[in-house]
Amino acid sequence: MNKFLFSTMSVSVADGVEEPFELEYYIIENQTQNESINISTYGIEIVKTQRREGIKYTEIKTMNEICVSEKMIYNIARLLSDNSVTPLTLEEIIDDIVDKKGRFNNCNEVSSTA
């Protein structure tokens, strides 16, 4: 497994939240071998870090095997980052952009405008 930091962002009170927090977006690459062919699958991990009264809270959500296209996972990561998606809503958002057959619903259109 390889994990790459895609982007980080700070969400502040000015952005409309009660408590400021940090978000980190990672792309995860897993490699498997199928009949002597190496196959890479890609996923996303989001880490939310927040401090309250001097205590650091961390929330993490990882979704593996979202797709097999490196280009597509970068588009998805950009879409998530541009819209400040948090770990709590990651699975719901991915479900919204992936159809029941595992294809992406207008992901190229959405990501090219994001």
C-alpha cells in the first residue's frame, strides 16, 4: 500500500463552522497480482483534525478500491478537496458519484468544473 498526501486545507469560523479544523486528503494505491498481471486500485483517506479546549481530536475515514484509474482518483480527490468533504460524509459522497455498476456518474464533468 502506498499513501500520498493530495492536499490539505484549513476550515475556519469565517467559512461558517463553529470550530475551525484541518482536513488532509490522501490517495491510497494498493497493488495486487492477478495471473501475473499487477493491478493497481485506488482509494481515498480523509483526516480531520480539530482542537477543543486544548484537546486534539482526529477523525479518519478510508475508502479503498474506489477505482482502477489513477487519473480518475485524482479527479475525485480534487472534487472532495474543493468541496471540503469531511470523513463523516466521504462514503455518502462516493456513493453519490458511483453508480450501482461501479461506474462514475458524470465524474469527469463534475471534476473538470470543480
